[in-house]
Amino acid sequence: MGSALAYHLAYSAEQADFAAVSDQNPQVAQALAERFGVAEVCPDYHDLLAQDDIDAVVIVTPTNAHVEVVKAAAAAGKHIFVEKPLALTLQDCDAAIEAVRQAGVKMQVGFMRRFDPAYTAAKEKIDQGVIGQSVMFRSNSRDPWRTSVEYARRESSGGLIADMGIHDFDLARWLMGSEVSRVYSEGGCLVFLELAEVGDIDNAVISLQFENSAVGTVDVSRNAIYGYDIRTEIIGSEGSLMIGGLQHTPLLVMHKNAITHDAIPGFMQRFETAYAAEIRAFVEMIASGGEPAVTGEDARAATAISIAATRSLDEGRPVMLEEILS
Amino acid sequence: MGSALAYHLAYSAEQADFAAVSDQNPQVAQALAERFGVAEVCPDYHDLLAQDDIDAVVIVTPTNAHVEVVKAAAAAGKHIFVEKPLALTLQDCDAAIEAVRQAGVKMQVGFMRRFDPAYTAAKEKIDQGVIGQSVMFRSNSRDPWRTSVEYARRESSGGLIADMGIHDFDLARWLMGSEVSRVYSEGGCLVFLELAEVGDIDNAVISLQFENSAVGTVDVSRNAIYGYDIRTEIIGSEGSLMIGGLQHTPLLVMHKNAITHDAIPGFMQRFETAYAAEIRAFVEMIASGGEPAVTGEDARAATAISIAATRSLDEGRPVMLEEILS
Amino acid sequence: MGSALAYHLAYSAEQADFAAVSDQNPQVAQALAERFGVAEVCPDYHDLLAQDDIDAVVIVTPTNAHVEVVKAAAAAGKHIFVEKPLALTLQDCDAAIEAVRQAGVKMQVGFMRRFDPAYTAAKEKIDQGVIGQSVMFRSNSRDPWRTSVEYARRESSGGLIADMGIHDFDLARWLMGSEVSRVYSEGGCLVFLELAEVGDIDNAVISLQFENSAVGTVDVSRNAIYGYDIRTEIIGSEGSLMIGGLQHTPLLVMHKNAITHDAIPGFMQRFETAYAAEIRAFVEMIASGGEPAVTGEDARAATAISIAATRSLDEGRPVMLEEILS
Amino acid sequence: MGSALAYHLAYSAEQADFAAVSDQNPQVAQALAERFGVAEVCPDYHDLLAQDDIDAVVIVTPTNAHVEVVKAAAAAGKHIFVEKPLALTLQDCDAAIEAVRQAGVKMQVGFMRRFDPAYTAAKEKIDQGVIGQSVMFRSNSRDPWRTSVEYARRESSGGLIADMGIHDFDLARWLMGSEVSRVYSEGGCLVFLELAEVGDIDNAVISLQFENSAVGTVDVSRNAIYGYDIRTEIIGSEGSLMIGGLQHTPLLVMHKNAITHDAIPGFMQRFETAYAAEIRAFVEMIASGGEPAVTGEDARAATAISIAATRSLDEGRPVMLEEILS
């Protein structure tokens, strides 16, 4: 992921000057630096933060290190791009948000789907009133393979619902224009039984109620064997939107009563344009002195829904967001 | 609906001899009889049931009359095809089932989606193991218009969830090969506010848990302005199935950056083949002495899920099916 | 084909009274009569034509018998529906047209695609000016199997171009609103070499020039192994239309990087609605005293294009229609 | 186009060191150099060719300058990537090929479609025998706008058939695995009448016969108002392939009986991946000492088909390729 964002930083964000790379593994840092013609490599990121001529940083670490690095970067006066999820707890989200606020820097969180051309166009159409009032949200995030067992642990990724659903929860708030007020989750460990051993599941459906009374449903799966499947529907009072598709390469192979196409292999292929666009937006936001398109508060709100949905699964009951937020 | 089934009875079920029509409205009965070349018209259906040379009846009345007519037909020794839903309460379902059992006749219930070529092919593939173990179910039933306010009343149609979701609940049991054990509903009256006055809603999402631990989600809407939208997905451990589409007429109209096709206008267009096939199956089942493809017990089970899902909506909590069934 | 049209005559054309069946094979006639509740069976079609209370006939014979039966029917004062192609030569077309004209009866020719909802909608949009001026026509007719060798002979079916292209040629005239002025054909016997032995080919492309200077291309193939593939595009000055699709059953089967759907199995499945509609139109035209939607002159014009295109193939040169027509 | 290839040279071809830019317009060259961090700018391309440490050049000039620059580059011992078409005449093609041969350098021509993932996958499947023997080729290249009148002149672009069809002609040879032996063209100036004033047309269909007896059809249009439409079908003896689609952004906007998606806006969007891949292939070919994927001979053969097809249009007769080639 770091390498992908570095690529887009180097090649798509023309206003940015890609100055330095830091990684705990010096070989990784060195390789990135060479690949993108970056002059400086810092084994310790504090050295990088100490440099006055660096304006902004892109943070791609394991989630549990986000807050520490965000706080250090903010303290050093750097603008911050940080991968999603900002943190797994609201306390950590708050700590990051507060550090950024106190330092007066800007922080953008990596919900790249907001920068995907299809999602962007959908948002524009909603804002233009093209579908009237949005009343139902339906979204799915499905991976064609299971994650590593280690990563599936609650303490690493937050577990299935947090790990995969957080994008849908962010889309829900953003596209529906209303906060989620209540969630209910059903889920199970049905295919990759090894995940149960670390307390995770592989399939879940989450019901949403929004503050404006709209409703929603999100499903997440680790066994979409066919391919990476990300789709969202918004049903409105005067029309609907459907975002996403299944086909990757525009080629049909046609045999006796069987017409076959491929599927989207993974998130890099599906969202390559979005990754480039979010980095470009970050750079332009800093250059122009604007505000981030995806804030720490957005990240906190999506995390809160993840926490509520996971609690709902654990306790077998609907969970009000206010229970999490208060 | 009666006229559609009469059409298929007359023209698609070659083993059947369409002998008589009964309707409270004699003009309707007369018109049907003339259209399909049927000799006899009975204003009172008891007269029709009293005839020895009638082997079977197709019952298409308002839901609240189903049980009475089923009981009379069973007592008269007629095999019975009855439109869905069999009844709105389990007590009524039980009364119908018991009447049929005691009379030793066959009863088939009109879940026509089970006879649609796409759903039939999906079921075959599942049974053949093509997608491995089915672990997630996702289905939607969306109408392009709202029903009449009168029909929307709980005592008429059962309300949105029962009225529209019952097909999905039947598909859930049939395609997943497991009973639903728990449901949770979110819903609201968001577009057609006049429905709220009779206690109904226009959009809902229902989470399902199955006895075999699989999960599911169903959404229903009365405001799919674009068209009649029926789709179902089954996510399996080794593959997935996706049933249904949006386009009705194979015509693309292409203007500047806008390629447009139509949508499916309504259930008659989407399921015409299925209506013919279910009547044909009913006739062939009687002719061959087989068993009905959709039984009273199936109807009862789908009604139970509807009742549970509606109770979940009313009470804001997950509802176990055993609570309804016991 | 006769059985299919009989079915639609019996069940879709409510103004028609299906009175009698004639077939050289009495068992076929008897079976049809029983199936559709028709009282009378005439081994000799002249007996049927001799009956005063018969208003109209539907003629489905081998092409080479069309003219004889049309002439007899016209002489008997019956309105005529005759399957396409009306005849393989212009002389025979003329004889049929003249017999009809002299008798003052109506004749409709079975170009059923004109009654298919997608083609009908396309025609309406063209007439409404939705795509501006139509400037290019592209169409294909592809079968998933080869015809019988016997039928492939020039003297039976007219050979590949006449047999399969004639529908496209009719669509070309009808949708483009201009006569074809010149054709050029390339073709070969490439897959089913046994067809070469009777002088036929299995694949061809035909270029069209229209009198209004528009251009077109038609391709026909007997080895569309995947399914029955009928598509047409009209490129206009202000938009385009694309008619037809590949998928038959709305079911996707999704495996690792392979999403598969079926194809349209054959012409009965693709054009069932059109067959019903053309018979209904014929009956309504007679009942209302209107004019046929597809005339003998239309049939003659399509045959002329077939003849020109076949001559072009034989002689390796572009052929002007006037050369055929004069 | 130069700027696009420069982008891919800079960012996708990691083995290449982007050393210098030359353009007659020094500002353009300067801007490119700055954008991609290139140190050197040469107003006169001969200065660039004179440098010993430059191994290869990418030539993107007007077509009529190609040969001169290719000859100079070859004489300077540089490997050459040159945009399509190599030249408008066979003499010029030959001159370029001969210069390259004598200099012992490698030349790759910019038929980028061969590097598009869908076309690449199609070629692989054909080579694997997935569709048996290829017997029919159908392809179209349609632009959503007309080119400039100046560019439309025969002496600039070669006219419609050469300008737009040359990609299809290259695909025809490559995918069918056989040379084209005969062509026939129909075309007209139907929408953009101003093109007629410089001797050009805006719509054409070209029939192809291949040496192995297969057949084909290509259509080209300048008024595909809806979008950039590039599709190709290969019909084989045991299956078929269909390459290309119409939708650009995976978003459906759904209103009353109208489901709309966008179209592909232009060649840069459709073939961005292919442009990157062809430059990468060129660089890797040089680095590895391999042979170019698209040779001068390929370019010459496609040009010959363009010339034959244009002559067919001018003279209203089928033209054998041997007439052009001898």
C-alpha cells in the first residue's frame, strides 16, 4: 500500500516534491527511494519529521501505529495523509484529531472510494437532486481471498466488520447525507474455519438505520471466490444509483451456451484511479490552503459504526450509535 | 392475477381441461369464460366444487378468503392451487394444511419464482455443488410504484414486509437449504407518507440468520421508480450465483455520453414464464400423482418469517423464529 | 414453424377463430387440430380454400410451394399470411403479388423481426428523430448450428446469404428508410465443409450501399457455436441504436475470475413474442380493414437484395440492385 | 500524443532513463522536460541523435515526417519507436524499413491495441485454440467527433479509411493469423459535409477476404456521437471472442424506465494501459535484445490494406492486395 501511494505521489501529484522515504526496514525504504528518484531515506521517521523543508507526510503503517505517528507528525507541523482506518478505538481517533487540531495542520484520511470516478459521479448526482431523497443504502465489500489469520485478529484489523465494512460505513454517511443511528449485525465463520480460532468471522450482513429514518444494509465476505466485488446502490424517491460492476477486462469468451468474462482481481485494479486522485487531492488541498475532503471526524464516525456493528454481532442485539459515542 | 393464471391454464397446461370459472362478479367470470372458451360459469364457487367431474381448482381470491375456499375445496376432494400467501397467520396456514391433509388432496402454493428459469437454474447449480456450500443470501424485491393504501394495511396484505418480502423468504429457505432461525428488520415510511396513516412503511431491510449459521439480507422497496427489480445473490464457498437483471427490451439508445436501456416494467413481464410453468407443474403433478413442488408447509414457513420480521420491525429487536413457531 | 404460428393464432390472436388445419401429412394436421381445439382437418388445402366461411389463411410450406398456395388462396379470396421468404426469385414474388392484387386480398409476409419489441422500439425512435439521420447500418444473423445439407442447397433455401441474410436485408430497408442500391459479398465455406459439396458456404459478410448514400454491413454465420446471435446497430448523425443482446437467462455463475452466463438458444426463444405479434397484427389488420405491415413488395425487395448479394459472391464484384430489378 | 507517450516513458518504463526531449516548438519541449524531470532539451532533433549515450528514441511527429526522422535515427544507430501509421505510402514504409535494416537497429510501430489487456487476452486465447479456427473478423473504430478538416485530407491522414481503419487492419492480420488478400469499401460523407470539400468521408464499411479464405468486415465512423467505440469480434469454428465495451464509469443512473450509463470518452481513456504497455515493451525489448512486437513490416502490411481499401472506395470495385503490393 505504501508503495502504491508512493507511486501516485511521485507520478500523479505534480505539485508535490517527493522528498524523503522512511521505513523501519531500510531496504524497503531504499528500494522505494531508488524507484521514485527520491534523494533521502530515513530509517527513523522522527528524522524525517525534524526537517523543516518537509511540508506534509503520507502515513502508511500498521493501524496500531497510526496515532503515534500522526501525533508526532502533527507536533512537527506537518500536514498528514493517513491510511484508513485512522484507529480502531474512538479514544485513538480522538487523540489523533486533537493532535492535529492543536498543531493547526490538515489531516486527510484514506477513504479512497470517495475519489473513485463512479462514486464521485454518484455523489454529484445525489447532490444535484437527480434521485430525489435518498431512502435506502445497499453496499457490499467482498474479497476474493481471506486475509492472513494474524491480520484477522480483532487487535490487528478490528475483525471482519471493521476491516471490510469501514469503507461501506464511510460511503453510507457520505452518500446518504445522514449519520447512522443504529446497527444490527449477523455474521458467521462459515468457510475459513481457521479464522474462528482467532475470533474472526468471514461473512456478515449489517443493517443500518440512519438519523433521517433511511435504512441500509451492508454485506461483507472474505470468500467472493470470483473476484473483488464492490457495489453500492442508493434508492431514492425519484430514481436510484448503482455503482460498481463485476467485469475487469472487456473480453467475452463465448462457447456453447456459455459466455464468460473475468472479474476484478483486487482493490489495486479497482481503485487505482482513486488512489491517485486522493493523493492528488491531498497535495492540492495543502497547496491551495483548503480543507481535507475526508477528515479525522469522518474517520472517527466510520470507526464508531464499525465498533457498534461489531458489538451488535458479539451481543446479538441492535446497537444504538449513541451508546458508542457517549 | 386470476386472469393471468386462467390464461396459462388454458394455453400452457395441455393436460388440463379448463372446465369452469367462478367469480363473485358474474361479469368477470363470464368474460373469462368467453375469452378462454370455458363452458361453465358459477357465481357461487360451492356449485363448482359440487361437481364430481372437476378434479382440481386454482384459487385466486383476496388472501383473507384463502383458508375458507381451501377448506371447502379440500372437503370437496379437489386438488388445490392457491395463490401466495396462503394466509397471514400461522393458525390459518395450519387450518388449510390440516384440511388438505385430512382430505388427502394435493395443494400447491403460488411461489412462482421457484419456476422462473433463472431461479430454477440457480437451484440446480446449487444442488449440483457448483458453488460449494451456500453461506450468504442477498435478495431484493422492489416495486416501481406503491400499492393502494387500502391494500397496504396489515389486515389486507400483511404490510410491506409480508407483502413483498415473502417471496424472498421463500427463496431464502429454498435456495439456502436451511431454515431461517432469526430475523431483524429496519424500515421506514420515507416516500409515500400516506402509507404511514394505515400503519405501513415503504422501505425495509431484513437481516436473516439461518439454522446452519449462514447469513442473509433482504431489502424491499415500494419506490424503485426505475422499474420492477428482483435480484438474488447466493455467495458460496466455491463460487457465487447472481439471479436477475434490470433490462427488459434489448435496445440501447445512445446519445452523447449517455447509453440508456429500459427496465422491467412489472411482475407480469418478469415472471410470465414462471406463472405458466407453475400452473403446468400443478397440472402435471396431479396427472402423474406426484407431490407439489411448493407445499402448504413451505407457505407456512415463509409466513412465519414474515411475521417474525414484522414483529422485529415493530419491537426493534431481533426475533427468533422459534418464538413465532412455538 | 407451422406449429408455432398455429399456437399464436390459437392463443394470441383473440379476434381470430381458428377454423381448420391442412397438411399433406394427415397425422400432423390431426395433431395440430387436437392440440388447438380446431374442428376441421383438410388433407388437401384446396378443400380448405373452398370454404366460404374462411376469411384468411396462414401459409407455412417449403418456400418453393409458397407461390402456388398463395395464388390458390388469393383466387379463393382469402387474405394471406405467408412465411418468409415469399419466394426465391423475383418472377415468383411478382406472380404472388399480382395474384393478390388481382384478387383484392391482403397479404402479409412473415418478417417477424419487425414485430419484436426491441426492433419496434428502434423503428419508433428513428421515426421520432431520436438519432437524427441514419447513416450506417450494421447487422448480423448467426446460427449456433448448421442447417441440413439438403436445405442448404440454393434451390431449397437460396443458400446462406438468402437464407439468413434476408431478415437483415428487410431490416436494412425498414430501419434505414432507404432502398439498397449496391451490394458486395465475401464468403466462404470454412467450418462445415460438407456444405461446399452442395454449393453453399457457412460465413459471409455483405456490404450495402443505400440509395440515400448511407452504408451498411451484414454478417451471417452458421457457426456461432455459443448461441443464436441477432444484433443490429444504426449509427445516426445525432445518436445510435443497438438492438439485441447475448444473454438468455438472467443468471450469472461466478467462479474464480470467470463470470458466465448463457446465450440465446434459438430463434423461437429470441422471437417468440414477435411471432405472436405478427399473427395478431395480421388478424387485426384483416378485422380492421387496414393494410399489411409487411407487404409482398417488401418481400420482393428483400429477395432482390439476397439475389444481388449472392450474385456478388458468385462473380466477385459489386452488384447494383438495378441490375437485378430491371 | 507525444506528451502521453512521454508520460508513460517517464513513469511506466522503469528500465528507461528519459534523457532528452526534442520539439520544433522549444516551449513544448521545455514544458515536457520540466514535467518529467528531463535534463536536456534539443530544438533540433539531429542534436539529440548525435549524442552517443542515447540508445533509443520515441518518434511522435506528423506522419509525413516519420520517414525522415526514422532514417536519421537509424543512421545514428538509435533504436526506434514510431507512432502509427509508419507512412502513408509503401515506398515510404520501405524506405524506413530499409534504413532500419541497414543500421541494424530495432523499430517498433505504435499499434497500441496489441498491448491492450483485452486484445492481448484475445490473442492468447486464439493461440491456445480456445475458439478453434478463426473464420470471421468483425471490427469497428468509431470516434465521437470529427477530426479537423485539415487533418482529414488524404495527404495529411490518408483520409478516413487509412486514419481510422488502420488499427482494425492491423488487428485483422494479427488476430486472424492470415494476410488480407482482397478488400472492398463502401463509404460516404453523410454527416460532416465540410469533409467532402477536402475529399474525405465520415462513414465507411470495408469487407475483407483473407488468404486462408476467412472473411471480415470493418466499419469506421466519425459520428459515434455517444462515445469512443472500439469493438472486435472473432468468430471461430469452436467458439467466439468479443472484445470491447461501451461503458466507461461503472455507474448506472436509474429513472422511470430509463437506466443510463456513460460511454468511453476517447482513445486516451480506452487505451491508456495499452500506451503504457507498448512503451514498456519497447524498452524491455531493447534491454533484453529481443525483437519488436510490432515491426515495420507489420506497419507496411496495414498501410497496404488501407491503400487498397481507399482505392476500392475510389474505384467502386474490389481490390486485390497483390495489386497494391506488386
